[in-house]
Amino acid sequence: MEHDAIHTLPEPLRKFLTITEIDNADFVVGALFRRKFAAAPPDVGRHLIALYRDESGAMRLAGYSHMRAFGEVYLSGGSCSEGETIRAMAPQHRDAIQAAGGIWYLILKYAFARYADCCDVFFGHCGDARALEVATAAGFVSAGHEHLIAHWHKPLHENIRRALVAKVHAIGPF
């Protein structure tokens, strides 16, 4: 069951930033995803976007993240931000977003709240030092394998945790 998660976005930011789920990632984030990953965005799973409303009222894509069910876990990946939008933001808006953790941090917090009942744990694969800082700030911890991180939001027996880590580790980078 999904939950309303807009409460994860600090109230002052809601005047110019929103996070929402979309069905067709290629329609909204295709160009950004291809530029960042040299591939089309996934056509399955959950697609979260951050939209920035500039001072003229125009909406601009600020960021994207993908969540995909893999049995009882969610795999988080394909996250990216739109540098052109961030550079075009009013300085006070950009500063407020950064002070709140940044675009990806805000998308992760939204996803963790929205999909908490949809999975037992969120996993990510993170090899970038700066991205790992953001992921850790949002609630991810090392899952015991290089680049594999987990957000344990439910109490699970240690044997279940080990089994889930082994299952996700076995698929390799995602």
C-alpha cells in the first residue's frame, strides 16, 4: 500500500518544488536519462520525479529516481538530477533545496515514506562518493558488500536480513 508522502518535503519548499510518481518515464525523463546513462529509462517499476516551478510559473524537471520491486525488496537506482534546472533556479530556491539535503535526498525520503509498506527493505548500488554521502544522510547503510547499501525501515530477523542481502548481491549492480 502506498502512502501520501508530500509531508517529507519541507513546507517552505512546496511553493516551488514537488515530488511525484509518473507512469511513463521516457516521456518526462528520457532525454536526461539518456544523457546521464546512455540508455533509455526503465519501462517498469516506479518513476519518481522532482519538478521545480520557476518564478514565471514554468515547470522544469529537477531530478529522477527509479524504484523497482524485486520480490519483497525495492531496488533504487537510475537517480540523476538536471543540472540545467538547478543552475536556472532562483538562488534562494537552490540554497533552500541544498539546505534541505538536495534533490536526490528529497526524492529518497519521499520514496521511503511512500513505499514503506510495499517492501521489507530498500537496496541501492552506489559507487560514487558524493552520492553515497547523500544516500547515507537519507538513511541508507552499508549492506556488507562493496557498493551495496540498504535502508532497513522494518524490523527483520538477522537471518532474513542476511538472506535478502545475499539475494540482492547475487544479481550484481542494478
